[in-house]
Amino acid sequence: MASSSGNSSGSPQIQNSGSEGDLQNVMDQRKRKRMLSNRESARRSRMRKQKHLDDLMAQVAQLKKENGQISSSINVTTQHYVNVEAENSVLRAQMIELTQRLNSLNEILGYINSSTAVAAVGGGGAGSCVFEAEEFQNQGLADGFLNNPWNLMGLNQHPIMASAEMFDY
């Protein structure tokens, strides 16, 4: 009996050893398979990250290029704006000068018309007005004023010139 119980207990140990070895092999294969799967998954993940990084770098380069173009466009537009503002300042100064000249012309015309009206009416006071108008013409001032209205501001006056540098923005 002892030998039969020894045999029976000995056989299952051998079978258990064989089963354990097979089980260990199966577990090792599963472990290796899982490790390979994990490595492949990690490799794919790294590739996705690298592709994402490459895409972001390309996007940064594109945005920098667009930013440079926009900055250039802003600089050109700003320069145009400064030029237009300078031209507007010159035109405003010329408008003021021309308005003053027009007002002076209107005053002179009013003076000449009032002198002519008084001279045409005649009378005691009219003689002095006629005398002033004749003296005006004798000095050559009347022809200068009437033929060249730009000289109405004064005989020695130089034209007013404006430039963009005169004005602060």
C-alpha cells in the first residue's frame, strides 16, 4: 500500500510539475505578448505625439509668416496714414491762408466799392475819397491789387509755406 500511495502521490507531483511548467510557459508567453503589445502601443503613442508636435511646429511657422505679413501691411498702412495726415495738415494751412486772402480781397473790394460809390455821388466829402482813389492809382497800387489778387496781403509779404514737420500728431 505504501508503494501504491507513494506512486499515486508521486504521479500527480510529476503531473503538477509538468502542468506548472506548461502554465509557466503560457504565463510567460502571455507576459511577452502583453509586453510586446505595450511596447507597440507606446511606440504608436510616441509617433502620435511626434506627429502632433510636428503639426504644431508647422502651425507656429505658418502663424509667424502670417504675423510678419500682417505687421508689414500695418507698417505700410501706417506710413500711408502719416503721409495723408501730413498732406491734410498742409491743405488745412493752405485753406486758412486762402481764406484769409479771400477775406482781405473782400475787404479791399468793399473799400474800393465804397470809394467809388462816394466818388460817384459827389459832394464835399467825395472829393477827398476821389483824391485817395486817384492817389492809390497813381502809386501803381490799384493795378497791382486788381491784376494780381495774391498780392493783396502786402507788397513785401512772402507766401506762407507749410510742411508736415510743423505739426505734431
